[in-house]
Amino acid sequence: MKTTPKTHLLILLLLVSTPIAAGCSGSNATSTAAGGTTSSTGGATGAGGQLATGGSTGGSLAGGTSGGSLGTGGVATGGAGATVTGGATATGGTTSNGGTTPAGGTTRTGGRTPTGGATGDGGTTATGGTTRTGGIAATGGATVTGGTIRTGGTTLAGGTTATGGSSASGGTTGDGGVAPTGWVTIHNDFFWYDSTGLLIQVRSGALRQFNGIYYWFGSQPGGIDQTCYASTDLLHWTYKGVPLVTAKLCDRMDVLYNDTTQQYVMFLKYDGDKASFGTATASAPEGPYTFLGDVLVDNNYIGDMSMWKDDDGTAYLAYVWDQAGPNRQHAIYKMSADYLTLDTRIHLFDVPSREAPHMFKRNGTYYYGVSETNGIKPSPTRYYTATALTVTAVWSDATMLVTPGSSTTYETQCDFVFPFTGPQGTVYMLDADRWIPTGGFQGDYLWLPYTFDTAGNPTADYYQDWDLNVAAGTWRTFDRSTRDLALGKTATASSANAANPASSVTTDTTYQNYTSTRWESSASDPQWIMVDLGSAMAIDRVILKWYTDYAKAFKIQVSTDSTTWTDVFSSTVGASYSVTDERFASTTARYVRMNGTQRGNANGYSLFAFMVLNDP
């Protein structure tokens, strides 16, 4: 099949980068970045992995024959209060069955951009498609911190590993974000970073749990280095290195554990466009993995793929198949008992223009989900259901996933659904890739819980923050109105921009308007912002939501009189458009402040929200 794997372009604009993700599938495409034009023809390979975002990008990405053009105004960074309307992603029209596969964008490689330096201007918008306006205007976009890309070599188990746990230096280290009752908060619309402050690179990846630890797999920009991150709480992630270096570009990788052979098996969409099916094995989740080889699937190339393991240990490959032409069919294949070879094709969906296939099972019903073949553009999610995984099983027609208020799965493309099962139930969580952050929809990955009606049809409502209890297998909404002790309280700061006062951080906002208010300090060190809770009370947690202008080094301090301060958390790790969510030993305080001692860039400190909680 003619799919374009997703890779990012690294564009250094005075040490600030711009998010451009290449498409999953497509034909000819032209991507114009500020300062130059790169064209690809004949099935451009899109980028996989993660580009550090930042800078003010005015370029546009031609949509080829996708039925509409994509305006990627980008997101603004840098100067205090600079606002650039990124432009909503044009929907471009739905690719009809048998229609032309949308353009996937050009293959871009890159890495992580170091922090600091001046913010480059975005340049003028290049020609090649009408830039659509509308949506929620980003307040400066998202400058993602850099550092040097992790490169090269095979990381042995226990080899090059980032420091674990919370990256605090001094003070009381947070306990990893999990309440004693088992709750952790998932934060959307912000970027994910590891414990060293570098972007998590797992585009089109997979989330797995092995031996009580969560592993998030994916690939770095370029798709050669397959990556691995580990976490015990789904909030703080440790980089575990590169478990496999491949000779060819790979994406849509996945990992399963085989209970019989006691081997971890990595599966790869191997060699980019017109891919084959690759496998590798290891004795530990983080590797090193030994590449075994790649094969065609029934003598034809494949496109997007994912793996799924049933309750009886049988593994299945969900894939797009190229037999009838690019993106013309998709299917499910049963694997051999050792997961290393293909056994039997279970079902062929003779439906064109679909990609990003994934599977899950609920109450005896199998769900097979797909997105539209839409290049790098966001896409609606559809799913099919069946009550058995046999060659004679009858699958339902495709049903559109209900996403209230959005026709494009909240500006993303679906990736996988992960079940968290406990004694009180199972939470089915959608993971989706956000290739083009726009307006308030920032961040590379979206995690949302499904709810199901009596007929088993799922709905994904949008939450910027929601709570997950992995141990219990339950979730709940994050009710800021009852839990945020700082909401509506008085906030003061060492300095503030008149347009962005300290009071902004305790204002009630939603995911639809949170970028419209923020605090911004003067561009000097040190600076602080303080919340007066009104009276002394028990607290044990602070959540800070950072704008592009963040603290590289800071402390969270508490006081009963605003004169004598006690450190409850401190860190020398910070990042643009990130969330600081830290718990500490319960203490009594009336005043809580963020004391910044080192800025992350040349601008001041800036926060969207400052929340104080007591979550015993």
C-alpha cells in the first residue's frame, strides 16, 4: 500500500523549532517551510516521530489531491505576548471510497532543538494552497524545549537510561503524581516530556504494561531509532534508550510479550512507503532487540498496522493492505503461536481510504477502529464490531465514533485504545496523534476515556484534565470547581505584564478558552507568583500549566504568613507548554508560590493556571 509514514522535519530557527508532521498516507505533496521549499513526488514519505515545536511558522503544506488545502500557520513562540493565529486545519473534504489518496507530506528528518536563544520570525506564508482561518487563536503557540536528539547505537538493557522518578533537585521530591488512593490526572493540550525535560518521541507508537511498569514505544524522527520510555504512574516518564536501530525507516511499531517463548516481540511497519512486515525479539521490554527480518504480507506491501493480543494469548495483526492498490483494503491476520510468522487471514475489509487500524475487546465484542486516509490532517474515527475472531465471523458496518463538538477526533488521528482493568471495571482509553497543533489544541498526543451506551457504542468526550485510577479500573472527571483551592483566589506576583496579570492563573477556564488568559512576568531572574488561599488549610499538591515562557529552575514554596517560606518541591527541569503536577507531604499553608530562579528562554515566566489541591 502507498502510505507515508510520519516523520518530523527539524528546522532550526535560532534554536526554536516548528511542528510539521508528515502524513500517514498519500501521494504527491509539497511542504513549504519558512526559508525554503522542499518537494516530493511519487508518494512522498511523511514523517514519523516527534519534532520539537516552536518558532513562528508561516509556511503552508499543500494537500495534494486531498480535496482541500491545509493551512499550517503554525504556532507562535518567543516574544512576550506575541500572538499568531495558527489557523484551523482545513477539513479538506472526506476522501470517498476509491478516491484519490490524500497527500502525505514530505519526509522530514530532525531531532530536538536546544532551548534558549532568540525566537525566529515565521516568515511569510508560502503559496500552494489557501490558508484557512478560524478556530481558536493560539496565544503564541508552543515552543517545545529541545536538547540534543538521542541518537545511535543499541541501548542494552540497563544501559543509557535517564534518571527515574521525579527530576526534583532539593526540597521534597514528589511521589510521582499518584495519590494514595490510586488516582493520577491525565493532562491534554500540553506536550509530554521525560524526566530530563526532553520531548517524548513516540509518534504512532504503542503503550504496553509489563511487570507492573508501563512502556511507551515509538520512534525518533527519521524512524530509524525505535524508542522506549517507562513509567509507574503514566505521568512521569523515564527514557530507556533505543532498543532497536533499523536499517530502514519504520513506524507504527508495537511490542507484545509471548507467554510461551517468554520473549518480547517487536513488530514494525518496515521500510516506509510500500512497507513490509518486520519482527525483532528481546528478553526485556527495553531491549536490546534482535531484528529477525521482514516479509511481504500475502505477497503484497502493507501500510499502517498495529498488534493486538487476545485473552487466550493469540496475537493479531491489523493492517492496511496494498493488493488492490494504495489504501484500497485493510485486514486482520492471525499470528503463529510464537508471534514470528503470519498464520491465517481472519478478515478482509474491502473498504478504501482507511488507515491507523487498531483493535480492542469489550464484553465479548471485538472492535476494529480506523481513521480516514487523510495525510497529516486530523480525521474522524470509525469502528467495526464482531463477536468472534474467525474467518466466518460477521463484522458490522463502520460506525462513526461520537466526539461531541468535533468532526476530526479533536484535531487528531487515532492510534490505539488501551484498557486499564481493575476490580471495579475497565477504562478504555483512546490515544491519538495530534500532528498539527492548532489554537488551544496543543500537544502531540491526546488521551481520552471512552464511555459506552447500552448497545456498546463508544463516545469520546473531551477533557483537558481527567483522573484515572489504574488499580481500580475506573476514571472520573477533574472538577476544578470543587478541588482547586486556588480557584478565584487572590494572586500576586513580583512583576506582571498589564495585559497578562497575576489574577489570570486562578481564573476558571476550559479547554476551549484556556489560552486567552495567562500571567507573564518581566524578563529577568528571579520572579515569583503567589496565591493567597484566604486561610490556612491542608494542601498536598500543586499543578502549574506553563506557556511557552517557562521556568528552567524553580521551587514550589508554602507559608502561613507570606514571610517565612518552606520548600515543598524544587526542580531544574522545565519545558515549554508543559504541566508540572507534583504531590508532596501534606502540610498546612495559606500562601503558595512558584519561585522561579532561572528562565527557560529570554522572555519572562508565564503560566496559564496555578492550581492548589488537597488530595489525600
